[in-house]
Amino acid sequence: MLEFLFTQGWHINSSNELKLVATDDSMAPLILAGDILIVDKSIRDLSRVLVLIHDGKMFARWVKPSLEGGYELVSGNRETPGISVERLNIVGAVIATARGL
């Protein structure tokens, strides 16, 4: 899950970008709890890690089209199960991460 990040010193100039912080390790090893994510809201490319909203929660996930229709939201680790959805509520694509700041 992700939370919005409001931190002094981080300034994003584009109205298309968000700063978020990962709250769990569901996308490990790529994204760990505490990592800062920069998300570009104008990018919706399914080949990228996307930030999506599902059931009122924001997630960073890989997205795979399902053979039965709809999509599978796939985590980065095997311990976190995928989520099947019929439609996507995409916030944007992760374009950068920072760890240990």
C-alpha cells in the first residue's frame, strides 16, 4: 500500500507527478517499505510498474491482462497474492524510487 508523502525539501515541478511512500514490501525486492516513489500521472503503460487504486487503497503493481477478460494486479514477491480486477483505476507509472533518505 502507498501513502502520500509531504516532506520538506522534495519539490516536484510537474502537475503530472506525485510523491508517494511505500508502506509495505509487497513489491519487494524492487520497492520496499519506506521507499519514496515518484509517479508520473501521464504514463499508463502496462509494461511499467503502475500505481493503481483498488477498494479505496493505493497500490504499486505490475498489471497483466487476464485471458478471461479484466486484469491481474501482480505484486513483486510471491508471498503477496495477485488481485483480479475487471477495470483499472490507474494513477500513473512509477518513474523513480529512492531508498534510505
